[in-house]
Amino acid sequence: MSVTLPAADGSAIEPSCYSRLTNHWVCMDYLRDRHQDLASALVQHLQITFAALALSIVLALPLALIARRIPRLQGAILGATTAIYTIPSLALFPLLVPFTGITKTTVVIGLALYALTILVRSILAGLAGVPDEVRESATGLGYGAGRMLLQIELPLALPVMMAGLRVATVSTIALTTVGTLVSYGGLGNLIQDGVQNNFKAELLAASVLCVVLAFALDAVLVLVQWLVTPWNRKRAA
């Protein structure tokens, strides 16, 4: 925090709302003076979140397709992803450190593993919800397995899959703050610093920004779903 300093004429400068003498929750001076810290933490938070979600999608889609194609493996895949989700982040991140070091990669891999539970289940649920008569019609039109998956099943499963992605996104934004364990927690770094130093303005600003980020990304995903599923708009109309 800043401290109170004497002015040029010898009089004391009034302490700001986050000085050594004052410690307000709402402080515009903090936002003006430390906006670069907030922006840097926000960028790191977004980078980790997007990287973790991208990795999780890359892993979840083939796992879900394998579980669907080979039913006897479905229980094992769902059980494994669920088991990973039950591991506390305080334990998972340190377990990854010997392999990935104290780096951003550790946080990205850990968060991607956590998101697998939600994404694998949502992909399986979406594919299971495709009507059998639609598959039969596509087969009658000469669609092969790959073409049916890409052009029929995945588009129809998209609303359920997007719902799962929304949950995974909000969850990942929240869990990214735990990355402070390895010094890569985005806004979580500021939250931790605010707690340790009883810096109320920093703690509140970082916490509010994290919540706003979750709402904003969720709204973006809703808009993306609305844009890529025009048939749902026509049905609603």
C-alpha cells in the first residue's frame, strides 16, 4: 500500500483510500493507480482459461466418441474423469509440478483435467439425445459414420454440448484463481495478495472482476450458440 508523504510546503498529503492509514473496500484511487496490475492479471486469467478449455475440448471429444463407440469402456472413462475431478486442486497442482515445473503449463493441464468431467458427459448426453429416426433417415440417404457424426449428430448435439461448455468455462474461471499455488493464478494472485496484506481495495476489485469475467464469457457462449444453431431460432419463432 502507499504511505502518507509530506507535501512540498511541509503540510501532510491527505492519505488516499488505500494508504497505510485508510483501507477502504471501494477505492477509485486504487483503480486509477493500479489499473495496469489489474489488466495484466486479467490477461493472464484469460490466457490460462482459454488454453485449459481448448486442451480439455481436444481431450474430451475423442474420449466421448470412444466411450460411445465402445460401451464397455464408457464406465471406465466416466469413472476416471470423475475421479480426477474429486482430487483437490491443492493436491493436483503440486502433483504436476515435478513434471511441468512451476509454470503456467501446470495450471493449464490441471484445469483441463478438471473440465473433462463436465465436457465428456455433456458430449455423450448430446449425442445420445439425437433421435434414432434422424440417424435412420441419414443412413437411408447414404451417410457414412463419419459424415453422419460431423453433419448430423454433432450439430444436433450442439445445444447440450454448449451447455456443458458454459458450465466448464465458469468453473475454469473460478479454479484458475487456485493457480496462485504455483504463482500463475491470474486475478487469483491479486486476491491472495489482498487477503495476506488485508488490502481491501485490491481484494474487492480482483474478486468483482473475476465474477464479471465469468458472466461475460457465459454471455459470449450464449451468443455463439444462438449464432451457430439457426434451426433452434426458427423453432422458437
